[in-house]
Amino acid sequence: MSKTYSDMLFSGEYNGEVSPSYGSPSPPASQAREESAISRINIGWVTTPFSITPNIDKNIVEYTSKLGSCHYNFICHPIGGTTRAFIKPSKNVVSAPIIDLPDLQLANHLWETYICGEISKWIDLDSDDEQFARFSEEELIRELNYVCYLGLRTAVITLKKRNSPKLARLINQWLWTKSVMFCFWIILPPLSEIEDVQEGDDAWSIWSDFRKLCSNFLGSKLQVVVTISSELDDEFTDPNLLERWMAEPLGAICVNSDSFTTGRGGTAILPEAHVEIMKKLWVNDSLRILVIQKNDLPNFNHSLKSEYADALRSAVRDVTYMRRKNASEKDGFLAATNINYYDVLQAPLQPLSDNLDSGVYNTFEQDPIKYRKYGEAVELALKDIGEHEEIPEFVVIYLLGAGRGPLATAILEAEKRYNDAHKGKKLKVKLYVVEKNPNAIVTLRFINQKAWKNRATIIESDMRSLPQKFEELSLEKPDIIVSELLGSFGDNELSPECLDGVTQILKPTTISIPQKYTSYAAPIMSLYMHQQIKGTSLCYWNKGLAGHGRDPPVQEKDGTYTQIFPQTLDVARMDQIYVVYLRQYCRISETQPVFTFDHPNFKNLSNERSKMVTFEIDRRADLMGFAGYFDLILYKSVMLSIEPNTATPGMISWFPAVIPLRELFRVDEGDKVHFNIERKVDEQGVWYEWFVQIEKKNGEKIESERQNPNGESYFMRK
């Protein structure tokens, strides 16, 4: 259990440097590692003509039991039976054997658990022979209906052609109009086995085009299966191209038997290059593995099947453990909470217009790195003040937006460290703690009495009202102002507007901590994020909850309240900025700076901004939007950052921002994406408007719609 802010305060242990012991995942006990891997890592055997045994379709129990003894967890079996699946029908003969895979062989829950239904490979809806194409459609529907009848969780279809529009159309129709309980697995074989592949094509492009024809349907219902064979396609050996699969709904990895070689002990092993690919693709243990026998070897026996399964488990056995271990070290208390933060959409806070609750403050306070850095910045500022010829009687520090006071604690401890190190130039801090949240004021008064020994003067006020209260409260001008008002995109919690509100009470020499902050953006590919944003919805009982746009909810004639979305809810979802701890994504160009703000703003410069940021795309991808980051200079050399190239190790106070586009845009290596973004301000608040211009290498130009006009969907109230 991690220590809370109050635990550290009142135990006398909190010094701005305490790092709670969060605990990390324990490695599996060595004697149980194999048993654990067998149950945890699901490997399935694909039935092929090489693995048929007599009467196999009516002896599924025996067949699956034998494979279970070889360490397989499930099978991928023809849904219509092997006789039907492996015929080679002539295209002028439109008939096929009947479906012959009786359901009473297994209890219903066992079909669901142990069997994936594979669609007959001869079915070809996109055949040049129109009669055969129509026949194929009828037979595909017949087999999909049988998948439903058996209650299977997965229907497996192998793509045979570069373009399969009729197949995609039927799958799309089923996904949207049928109440199907199963997921479609679309297997992409090696490029050499796909018809009509064009120069420059790769498996990802074929899959991306196919899912687009399926309306980019939800990844829980439409997943891709990539195939690894003895000859690796280029996209699996190029790290940039391989990374794209991290942003796709990967259901399984298919490994051809010709990928294995013989190790020193005479057993089957997976080559190191293949092992590394498996590790990179292995996002978590919910992924599955399929093994396909590619040839009919006379010595192909159960022992060899077991060796395949063991080699595959050995390749990925510890990937999840190592990833969790690294996450535990990086994410601190987030890894210990057992709460899934990855890829979860969150709305940015609006602390200026809303009062935060105790739980939100508690989450903020779990990050010792941030407070240690703030303490270092204050100590460095005190050192500079202590170098003056005249040592001031007091160093007046204003903490603006104190929350529950962790920065006040950091300030007082910085004073102590400075005085311990500079006994001949001791400084006395006079601390004013400013907070507008009346609920947090209760906490601040309590802590001031119990922990700070009444060192702080608590002021309940919006910091922008301080100039009006200056004489009334006999306040002194600050030597240092300290604030932590930043959002994931830097200025998106209105730090510039807040700090400008106190400019007139500052000295010409007042030090602001932070001094400067810059937002950054990078184009990203993430089908999952695109689907998540599109899929957000409001139930009837939540229709009156305030949205994030400019307009408030209105009361209807029946007394209920409704949030109005001028551009419809579907558009409003895509025209907002989100906060997301990104995992299923990849950046497709380097980050670039966007907006910069310096403090104090003595020149009273406008906080409106406009910027066009140009990115050169480094691989073929589907652009879904931009990840937003920031860095800040607290004071001189002391900085904090969530920008990937300079990120502060161990800091978890801010997740990246996600700035979505309304639609996915296909981009290629060398294309230029111009990200146009404006920060606009009026009397009520602040908002961003954005759009992209894509400059293709062939000269084609594409421009997206301007998003969030007039702050209709995302508006930050002053």
C-alpha cells in the first residue's frame, strides 16, 4: 500500500524525496513456470489436410484431447467439417458437401472454449466467375450461421486476394446488422500467398484497406491475425513497420511450421529473429497463437507438435512479466493500483471553473518526482536571492492554486535545505497559500496547524482576484510565485490566464516557477483510440450532464435536461481533446513544438496563438490525430517534461493529450502533414480549433474539416 500525502506529513517522513515502495510483480517460481505458461499462453492447432485423421469431424473429443496432451489449448477447425473444407470445387460446378460437424460431441461451453471455426478456404466472394461468387456468398452465410449455432467465439477467414470488397461488404453487414456473439479473425498469409499483390504493398496495407471497407469496426469484433513464416516479409524485419501492429486489433499470431528449425538438442526451436518479432507483437497474454502445419513430413508426430508449442511459449513466456516489471518501475503507484489506465479516455480537468475533489488531489499527490523537482527549483531561486548584497528580512513566496498543499510542503523543505547549506546567508520564507476551492481550504488550514506550524497565511481566493484583495489584506509583493496549473497539452488548463491575473502585484524582479512551458505534438496512428472516441455515448439518464463545449445544458418541457451539441454528438466526440495513457498506438513522425508561454508576462502579450506544424511521415500508416505533450522550465536548469525525448523519469502526474481527427487519413512515407492549430480567447474562455493539410508525394493535397469551431465541442471556461 502506497503512502498518502497525509501519511507522509504527519509521520514526519515527508521531505519531498520519499519514494513510496510500490511493489513489483514477482517472477513466476522456476518449477512452475512451464505449467503457468501452458495455462496462461493460449496456443491453437490449425486443422489442415496434413493433419486429418479418419472420421475426425465426429471424433472432436479425441482429436482435441490428443492436442491437449501436446500442450495446445484450442483448435482452429473447419466449421463445416474437413470433407467440405478441403474440396477443390470447379468454378463451373456450384455445389459443395453439406456441413458435417455434429454439435452433440461437446457440451456447449466446450465448443466456445476449445474450438475456433474456420471458414472453408475455397469460398471466394470476389471470384471473377460471378456464378461462383454468388454461390460462395451463400455458402459463407451458411457457415457463419453454423458458427452462431455452435456458439463459437471466433470465426476465422483467410484473405486470399489483395482486394476483397465483396467479402468485406458481407462481413460489414453482419457486424452492423446481426447480433453476433463471435469475433471475426482475418488471417493475413505471407504476401507470396496473396493474389494480385502490387509493388509497395505489405500485409498491413492490405489489412488496413480491408478493415476500412468494414467501416473500421470495433476491434473486439473484427481482429487481424498476422502470419510468420520461414521467409519473413520486410514489414516484420523493419522495426518502424512492425510497430504499426501495436496500433491494430491483433487477435492472434499465426506461425507456419516451416518457421521452426532444429536446435542443438534435436528439438524444434524458433529462430532468434522470429523470437524477437513474437516478443514485440506480444502486447499481452490475451493474444493467441496459431500453428499451421505446412508440409506432410513422415516423422511429423505428436512429439514434434509439443516441441512447437513449447518453443512458442518459451519465446513469449516472460514478456508480460517483464513489461509489468518495467511498468512498475516507471509508473509507480499506477502499477500498484490494479486499475487499468492504459488507453482509457479521460476528459481534461477544468480546475479554473470546477472545484476538484479530494480523490483527484490524492491522485496528484502520489508523484514524488514532481514535488522534488519543484523543491529543487525553489531552493535554486532562494540561492540566487541569497547572493544579493542585501539579504532580505523575508523572502515572500506565493503559492498560487495550492490544492491540498503538497507544494507548500516542498517550499518549506526547500527553505530548510537552503538554510542548512548556507548558514551564513539564512533566509526566512513568508509563505502565502492561495486557493479558490473552499473545500480544499479546510484541508489547508488543518495542515497549516498540524504540519506547517502556522508558517503559511491561507488566502481563500481565485488568484486572479488577488489584486483587488491586495490592500484589503495588507499583502506584500512576492519575490517568488509558485504554481502548478498545467494540463497534458501545457496551457490547456489555462495557466497563462491564471498567472496573467496576478501580474500587476508582482515586482520587476519576481521569479515565476515555472518560468516557461512549451506544448508539443506528434502525429499518431491508433485505430483503437479512433474507435474508442467514436464509440463514446450518453445514456438517457446522463443526457443532461454538462458537456465540454461552450453551451450549457438546457431544460426540456418535460423537466429533464439535455446537453445541446450544435454539430451533433457524433461530431462533438471527435472535436474534443482527451487525456490518455497511450499504449495501442505508434508515433509516425517526431514531436514538434507548438505553443510557448513565458512568465511573468510583464509585456502583457496576448495568450492567443496560431501555429502550423509540419511533420514528415516516416512510414505508411493511418493518421488518426495527434498526441500532445509539454515540457516546462521550473527555474533555470530545473525542468519537468512528458515529451518523449526529454521525459522526466518516473513522473506520472500527466498522461499525454490526444487531439483526434474526425476520420482516418492514409499517409505514406515521405508525405507531409501540416497541423494547423489555433488557441483562441474570448471573455468566457479559451478553445482550440484545428485541421490538417496533407501533401502527398505525388502532389495530391488533402485538407480536413476545421474542428471545434467557436469552442462548440471543447471549451475551457475562465
